Amino acid sequence: MNIEYSPRYLFARKKFVKNNSMLMEKVIKTIRKFKKNPSHPSLNLEKLGASKVWTLRIDRSNRIFFMWGNKLTAIFIDIGPHDKYRKY
């Protein structure tokens, strides 16, 4: 599994984990799990309605938003609270 990071994702991640090493560890753990097994049950992988955007669960209230580039490449586009899905 390959992952590409959009500039928006990188900016949002910097803001999201600012001064919170515990949250950064959760993000890293989620990404490692996704790379190893994209369909791991704890990731709660789900597609957002009719859009091309998918989400990964970091914890109960936070998500990574991404799109598939192809079958082996995910493009991370945003990160933040679950309610951010309304944007997509």
C-alpha cells in the first residue's frame, strides 16, 4: 500500500497534532495499520455517500479523509474530527 499526502492534509495534520504527542502516535499507528492491512476492522473504513472520499478511524472522534489514486495508492486529503465529513 502506497500513501501520498496532499498539501492540505500535511497542513491540517500539523495543526491537528500540534503539541499533542499522544495524538500523533495514534495517527502514526493508524497509518501503519492501514499500510499493512487496509481492511483492518479497527480502521472502520467507510465511503462518504456518493463522493469519492473515504475515511479511516483514528479514534472515536477523529478521522483521516482520503481518496483512492488506484488500487494500491491512497491519497490522504484531510484529517480532523468526525464532523468534518460534512465538508465532503
